[in-house]
Amino acid sequence: MTNLFTIITFAIVILISGYVANGMVGERTKVGDVKTNKAIQEIGRYCVDEYNRLPRSIVANGDGALRFSQVVEAEQKVVSGMKYYLKIEAFSKSRDHPKVFEAIVVVKPWLRSKELVKFAPSQSIW
């Protein structure tokens, strides 16, 4: 009976390690239908609102507070919660066209918590 338990335990460990080795756990995955995903759009709006609350946002942006437009791209990664990597379009008060920003936010729904980790102008070319 002990041998059977050892074999089953070993098989489970092998299966789990294969799953992890193939990049399934903790891997960033693309979020589909970003523009129609209300939850993602709300997280993007949260990021802009939090950025605007920071005292340095007026100085860093140079144009005053930002106005959320839309999330244009999103990826997610399971951490202790969900980590989102967003590309957000936002308008400043002095510009007629949106600028793209990159944001990282960690959401822990069971704690009802969101934490803006990064918010900066995007370096990629659109």
C-alpha cells in the first residue's frame, strides 16, 4: 500500500512540474476583447484616477490631470491576486489627441484591494 501511495504522489509531482515547466502558471496572457471588457476598462479608469491623485502627476505630465479614454491593450498574470499590464489612452487638458500610458496594477478581489504599481508614458510606437 505504501508503494502505491509513493507512486501516485510521484506521478502527481511529475504532472504538476510539467505544467509549471510549460509556462502555464504565472505566465502573462493576453486579455481578449479589451475595448468591450467592462472590468478591464474600469481597472484602466482606476489607474488614471490614482495617477491623478499623486501630487507629482501634474509636474510629471506637464499638462495637468489626465482624462481616461480607454484601455487599448491588456495582459494578465496570476500572482497573489491578478496583476494587469495595461496600455491606456488618456487625454491631458491641453492636448486634443490621446497619449498612451503603460500601467501595472495588482487586484486582490477577496481583499477588495487594487494597487497601482506603475504608471508611465508608453515607450512603444503606436
